Amino acid sequence: MQKGKFVPELIAPCGMNCGICISFFGYTMKGKKRKHPCSNCRSRDSQCAFIKKQCDTLATKQIEYCFECTDFPCENLTTLDTRTRAKYGMSMIENLRNIQTQGIEQFLKNEQERWKCSTCGGIICVHNKTCYTCNQSR
Ligand code: SF4
Ligand code: SF4
Ligand SMILES: [Zn+2]
């Protein structure tokens, strides 16, 4: 998948934008180059490394986004969201609510601006705040 242009397939059911994820860019959290970058949540068979506990609803692809789930926002998602907000300044639950109210196309437009590198126009990684196109740190 093309890096730099956000498309609906890059937005995971949990609200994560896989296009800003360090694994998607092909690096580990320790900054080492991965042998196999993660393509994105929707195209992989196993659960994402950032979702620790299994969710049957997601595993069996019963819903497109977590906000369609009767348990939304469930305990697992809330725990993950709290950690992601604190560590990376990004909320999946907020993303999901924005997708729900504004629609996916508007959300993608906003994300494109939000994560744009001010130096080269590339994408800033949410995990280490680095642009992998020009290496500039935000
Ligand atoms: S590791 Fe998870 S968040 Fe990152 S690109 Fe893969 S599925 Fe998406
Ligand atoms: S149980 Fe939680 S993780 Fe699973 S689909 Fe519902 S809101 Fe999403
Ligand atoms: Zn850049």
C-alpha cells in the first residue's frame, strides 16, 4: 500500500490509523529496521501487536468499526486508548467518534493534515514523531 496517502483500508476497526504506525513504516519500537513491515490491520490475519487481548467480534470481522459494537467503548479498547493517549498523544476512541460523526472521507482529510511533515510533506510516525521520508523529528 502506498505510504503517504491515507485510504479507508488503513483505518483499523479500533480507530488506529495504521498509516502512522511505526510497524507500517517498517521499524521496530527500538528503531531497528523490520524484515517485514506490517501492511495494516485490515489485511492481516492475526491481531495487531498493539491489541493484547483477543476480541471475537473483531477476529471474526463482524463489524467495520468498534463504534458499531454494543460494548463500545469496551474495557480493552478504553485501556488501550488511555495508554495511547498518554504515550503518543493520540486517541483511537476520539478517532472512532470522529469517523462516526464526520464520515471516513473527512476523517482521512483531517488525518492527512494532522500527520503531515512540515519539512517535506511526508507522514510523521505517531510512535516516535519522526518523518521517515526526510528523517525530521517533530
Ligand atoms: S502493527 Fe497494528 S497499528 Fe501498526 S500497522 Fe500493523 S495492524 Fe496497524
Ligand atoms: S468488544 Fe471492544 S474491541 Fe471488540 S469490537 Fe467491541 S468495542 Fe471493539
Ligand atoms: Zn519529512
